[in-house]
Amino acid sequence: MSAILEARAITKIYRMGEVDVHALRGVDASLYESEFMVLLGASGSGKSTLLNIMGGLDVPTMGRVFYGDMELTDADEDELTEFRRQSVGFVFQFYNLIPSLTARENVALVTEIADDPLEPAEALDLVGLGERLDHFPAQLSGGEQQRVAIARAVAKRPAVLLCDEPTGALDFKTGILVLEVIARVNRELGTTTAVITHNAPIASIADRVITLADGQVHSEVHNESKAQPEELRW
Amino acid sequence: MLSAIDKKLMRDVVRLKGQVLTIALVVAAGIASYVTMRSTWSSLETSRSSYYARYRFADVFATLKRAPDSIAHRIADIPGVAVVYPRIVRDVMLPIEGMPEPATGRLISIPAGRDIPLNGLYLRSGRMPEPRQDDEVLVIESFAKAHNLHPGDRIPAVINGKWRDLLIVGIALSPEYVFPASLGDFAPDDRRLAIMWMDRDVLGPAFQMEGAFNDISLHLQPGVSGQEVLGAVDRILEPYGGLGAVTSEKQVSNFILNGELSQLEQFATVFPFIFLSVAAFLLNVVLSRLINLQRQQIAVLKALGYSNRQIGLHYLQLVSIIVVLGALCGIAVGAWLGSGMTNMYGQWFRFPAQDYRLDFSVAAVSVMVSLVAGFAGALLAVRNVVRLPPAEAMRPPAPASYRVSLLDRLGLGRVLGQAAMMIVRELRRRPLRTIFSSLGIAAAVGILVVGRFGYDSFESLINTILHEEQRADVTVAFFEPIPASAAREIVHLPGVLDSEGGRAIPVRFRSGHRYRDSTIIALADQPELRRVVNRDARQVEIPADGLAISRKLGEILGVGVGDSIDIEIREGNRGTRRFAVATLVDDAFGLQGYMRMTSLHRVMGQESAVSMVYLRVDPAWLDEIHRRLKEMPEVAGVTRMDSIVKRMRDQMGQSMLMMTIILTLFGSTIAIGVVYNNARVALSMRSRDLASLRVLGFTRREISAVLLGELAVQILAALPIGLLLGTYWAHAVMESVDPEVYRMPIVISTQTYAFAVAVTVVSGIVSALLVRRKLDHLDLIAVLKTRE
């Protein structure tokens, strides 16, 4: 299998106020075509940082990131914009919807600039929100907002879908619903998917699980058989 | 179909309506101040130049005692002269019924039945006089209006000692009398100066001036300057009692008009410059903060694949909407006020028509300035956000570095309470933000001061300076200087309480190649009724044997105390004397020299003579004194102090008041806009902290105290800076205008300072109440859930 997204020897040091935080210490990680990968780790293990760097949202202090033949860590502003616009979809823990736009418009924000997008309604149908097209974020529950965010991320038909704690702000039942949607996108559209979580049981729905601890890769496990989201309990 | 990002724009505009509107108002106020003043000036300027061109305003003017018509041909032969127009101009007394003060009529000859070669007449109503028709005259519109005269009415005049009833056949205007006044008469009285035009063939015989002239106007060939021919004209006219030719710049009406227009031009440059810069500064600061609040949304747009350019454009559109909204409003208000002001000036400058014109360039410049300022603020803010990797921009900023300060060590926290400590720390943590906020508010305070001080200065000019300088109730001027003994008749009139003689001599002050035509005013040795005062209202003592001159005149001539100047006397025996300047007087009115009468007469080798008498009178006798003065043939004019003050109030006062009201209005708008936006942005930036405090158990009152305390500190810091700034600007404004007719003192009243403080504090309080209401409705959970 070929790596679609590959991070090599990534180190990231933040300066938070007056202290240096070593978020990542020489991490190697790859994401393979069409797989469902879970990045597991406790709070502060560096998993969000890794995902952001792999998605071109952040720059590492050291190390390189490749998307196919393109080196993201060497890309200019236009190349990065093009990468985000066409190739990668993000889902954030706090949804990050534009509050002044409806569900449909939040999705349209992306479909209007992508080359070969789904229709906004189609994308929202995919996440089970075909009925709530014209609701503003404030009129939607947390789970619904997260599903809009997923619709927005997948509407451009990205090669890679990166989800940062997509269930982190949701209750159990809603979390399962959101994971089902993500699993379905991976299964039906074949989108390479990485999901970050601190919630160990979620790892069982992945093809492959990378565990981070203290800014380093602790373990990498291939699941022989994937669980279905609805089977999850935590 | 609007794209999603455009919908976001529209909804942001609607959501931020309070702020959008107040920022737009700030822009509107800046633009309106520029449009109002600039368009008023340019309309008047255009009216003047088109009037002058169409009615052939002459290039050179000269008056003399009397010369035969053949002399006009010699002047026409001077190289560079294109047209000569010799005339007869004579002042006569008009004994108007029901008017205790006599009016002066200036009769000017015209070639009836033929074209007037220069200084053409605009006939408002009626017709031109018929050739050789006795007593037919045209009357200037200002006088006709003041007396409600119409064609067909008659005016009595004493011409060459004979009573004549002149028949008004038409009402006219002339480019030569846009401002019908004599020099030194800073508040002309329409009722008392009648410019009249009469057929030369009628006027000549009436004054035994057949085949002769005493006034000549010249039109020069293109490219020839007036200065080049003045010398030649003066040499030819010297033997005929020439009083010195002047170029059109020194022609009385044009001189006053120029002074007013250049003052207006300066005001129209300096005031809007200050207003527009302040508005631009605020636009920049406020917009950059507003955009900073969308830091997270910008990061999301970037994460979704929007380019920096698209995001920048999105916010530029927001700025454009605000600026265009403000600009439309500002241009509309500016045009409305500008046409009002143009009309107001029109009552005072007599043009055939005041065409109010709003130049496209005037409007465009003001909009450009605002757009550039807004764009700069927006782009700076957007750049600061997009420069960060999106992941970082989405994270809340790193916890701020607070330090334990001296205040903490002193245990001030226990004294001031926790809220006060939070205020102090927040202000210290973002010193730049605090400084910019305070500067913005200070600029608004300054604008309020500078917008309002003009009226203070005007009031001081009238109430203090004029009052200290002109202490006579009545000033009587004679046609010719008369022996002091002959003036005794006036001094002994019933009701006269006190009197003082004075003398004004027309002279040319010269230093090297620089010169000015003006007068020397000679006063009593210990003057009481007509004194010399500086602009600080302090009396200046004229040295016993010396010459004092207006400081401004000294500047024009390039001389200071101790330097010598030549004085060409243009009356009586004429001749040139050389004087050392003993004192410079920072006087408010006109350009002149001052001497003691005794030393003047000694220098001139003359018997004591007076050309005017200053009187203090019993008010009960005022009308009677007027009546008696009117009967005296040597009296040329009588001026009452109270009517001068009244006319100054009507004319300068009215325009100054209107300008003050307009500027104050704009200043207040800017102040309110700034204070309100400052409060709103502070609320948005701090709502998360404040909600956290609420969750921790702080009361609404307490969190309000934290936020409003910050605002209060910013306003308090801004007030003294703003008052200083306003004072500085007031000086800058006054230094930029340099009128020779009058110079206003720089006076800023306590009321003006108090007003500026009050407007700012009240807008602070109102903004605080609005913010307080929002704080009371702070949705704790929602605020805490969002990440910033």
C-alpha cells in the first residue's frame, strides 16, 4: 500500500507564554490510501498537533510532510491553499461552523471553491441532515453541527479526511452517530480518513491505530477485524 | 445568486449593525466636514472667477485728483496695456429720510448707450440710464435691498452743494463691488454705502469734470503682470494727484474677498484634514479590532481552502460597505450644508448668482482617504491572522504574560479590591491597545475643542479686543483734515461726554521693493477712546517720537523693531519720510501704522489737525447728535460702535457660528462613534473572561465594574491629552490663516473645554449602559463553549 500522506521525523515546539512545550519529538507517521486510521492518545500527547501538521494547518519545528509527491513543508502559500481546497477535509472538535451561515451555506462555502464538489444538499443528505438545510448553527444540536462540519469537509470529495476529536464535545449517543457518518464516508466514498481521539474504545473501528504518548509514537496496531460504530461502548 | 461568503458578509453587516452604523457615522462626519467646507470654498471661488471673467474685472486701478482725457491715451500707450477706461468717481452725501446717520453715495460714470469696456454691470432689474438723461442712476443691489428701493423710486443726493432727486432706473451689481466697503471698514453697512452709476455726460458737468477723469481702470495684455505697469502709470498720474495705482489684488472689494476666500480655503483645508485624519485613524483602529474578533473564522476559511487574497477581499468588502455607507451619508450631508453655507456667504458677497457646485473630485478625494484608511486597518488585521498557520490562529492566543507588579507588592490588590487589580493588569497587559484606545478618544476630544473654539475667538475679538480698542460710542470722520479748533463745535454738542481727536493719513509703507498702501493712525498722547491694543487685549503705549506698526505689516515688509521704513505720504504736501519702527503691535484689525498726533504733526511740519473725532455720548442724546452731525458739511461719515458690533455679529458671527455648529456636530458624532465602538470591541474581546468570572461567582455588577472600569480609565487618560491636542490644533488652524483684514485671537473658553469633556463622558456613560445591558444578558454557557 502506498502512503498518501507521510510525516517524517516531526518535531514541534510551542512557546506558550514563557514556557517551551515539546508537543512532538521526532514522530514518523503515514496515512495509506482508503484506510481508516485512528490516532489515539491522552490529552497533551501531541495528536492534534500531528494531525494539523499533516493537514497543512500548522508547520513543524523540524521534519517533513509529503502529500504524494508534494512536500507540504516546502509548499508556498498558494500550493497550501490549493491542497486544502481540493485534497483535504477537516473536522474539528468544536465544529468551527461560520455562525452567520446556514447548514447549506456552510457547506456551500467549500463547494463554491472546490473543483468537483458534491451538491451541498447531497453532502448534507450523506450525513443525515437533508431536512435541516436552512438551519443556522445556533439552531442545531452539537451532533448536528458536527455532522454539518463533516458534510462541509467531505463535500469537496477530498482525498483525505482529517477529524480532530470529532466526538469530543458530544454525548455518547450523538458521538456514535457522528462516527457512523465518518465510517460511512470512508466506506462509501473511499476517502482516506484519520480520526483523533483520546477515547480508546473508538480505536476498534479503525483499520490501523497509532498511539501517541508524550509526543512520540508509542505503538502501531493493525486491527484484524473492524468493529462497527454501533457496537461501541464506553 | 450570492455566494456563501458574500452571505456571510451581508449577515455580518446586519449582526454588527450598531458598530457598522457608528463607524459609518464617523466616516460620514469626516467626509461631510471636507465636502461642506471644500465645496463652499470652491463654489464661491468659481462664482468669483466666472463673474470676473464675464464682466471684465480690470487688472489695474488708479485714482487721482483730476486729469484731462488726453492723459488716458498716454496710459493706453504704456507697453502691456490693452484697454484703458477713464471714469469720474465721486462720493456724495445722501440725506436719506428717517436715517439719522448720513449715507454715502459713490457716483461712478458710465458711457450710457454704449458698452462698458471694463468692470461691467450686471443688471438685476430695470434698465440702463438713457444717454444725457439728467439724474437717472443705477443703484447697487445691496443698498437697494437695505432700503427697499426699486426702479422708479428716487434718492436724494447733495451733488456739488445742490440737492438733487436721483431717479433709480435699474438695480445693478458690479465685480468691482462684490464686497461694497472701504478699506479698514471691516463691517460694512449696506444701508450706508450706495454705489450708483450715472451717464458720464450727466456726471461730468455736475462736477465740472467735462473732458477729465479722476479714476482709471486698465486691462492688460495676456501675460503682462500688473506690477510691470504700475510704475509707468504712477509716473504719468503723479502730476495729477495720483494716489498710486494698484493691481486688482489690492482693489478693496477684491482684497477683502480674497482675504475671506483664502481664510475659507485654509479652514477648508485644515479642519477637514484634522477631521478626516481622525476619522481615518479611528476607522483603522476600530476595523482592525473588529476583524481581530473574527480571528477564528478567518482561520476556518483558510483551513477550508480559501486563499489569503480571498479572505482579504472579503474583509475589504466589509470595509467598503461601511465606508460607502458613510461616504454617501457624508457627501449628502456635506452637499446640503455646503449649499447652505454658500448661500449664507452669498448674502455677504454679492455675486449675480451663487452656483453651488459639488466637485466630483472633492467627493472622490474624501472617499479615497477613508477607503485607504479602512483598507489599511483591515488588511493589517487580516494579515496578522493569515500569517499564522490556521491551526495556531484557531487556538486561543497563549495565556498572556501577567507579571506581579509593584502595585501587587505594595498590596494594592487588598486596598483596591480584586476587580480593580484586574483592570490594572488588563491595561498593563495590552499597553498598545490601551494607548490606541485612549489616543482615539483623545482625538475625538480634540476635535470637539477645535470645532468649537472659533466662536470663542470671535466672541473675544468682539467683546474684549474691540471693546478695549474702540471705546468711543461714535466716530465722526471728516472729508478733509480740519484744524483741531474747528472740531470744537462737535465736542460741545449737547450729550457729548468725552471726546478725542484722531487723524488717519493715507500712506505707502515701503521697505526696499516691498510696500503696502495703508494709513497711519495718529492718536491722542494719552488715548482713552481709541486705543491701541494687542490681541491679548492689553493696551500698547505708542512711544513719544516713534512709529508703531502692525506686526503683520512688519512681516509683510520684512522689518522688525529698530529697522527703518520709508513712508510716502499721499495727502496734502506729500513727500517721503524715513522712520524707525519703534514697536510692533499684534493688533487684530487691519495693517497700519500708529503715531502720537503731536509727533506726527511735528514730523509733517503741520498745524494740529484732525480727520476724525471719537466721542463718548449720553445714549439719550444719540439721535440728536446724529441729526446735528448730518447738517455739518465737513462731516463725511458717522459710525456707531454698537452698529459695528451688530454688523460684525451678523456677518462674521453668523458664518463663524454656522461653522462652529457644523464642526461641533461632526466632532460629537466622531466622539460618540469612537467611544461606543471602543466599548463594544472591548466587550467582545473580554466576554469569555467575564463569563468565566460570572461562573466563578462574580456578580453582574462586579464583572461590569471590570470592563467599564477599563473604559473609564481609557477615557480619563484621554481627556487631558484630548484637551491639549485640541488646543494644539486650534493654534495650528489659526496659524494657517493669515488674513490682513482681521486676525482672530486664539481663545478657548472654559465652556468649550467643558463641552468637549461632557460630550465624551456622556457618550462614555451611554456606551457603558449599552454594554452593561449586553453584559447582563451574557449567555454564560454559549460564551464558554466557543473557544475564544
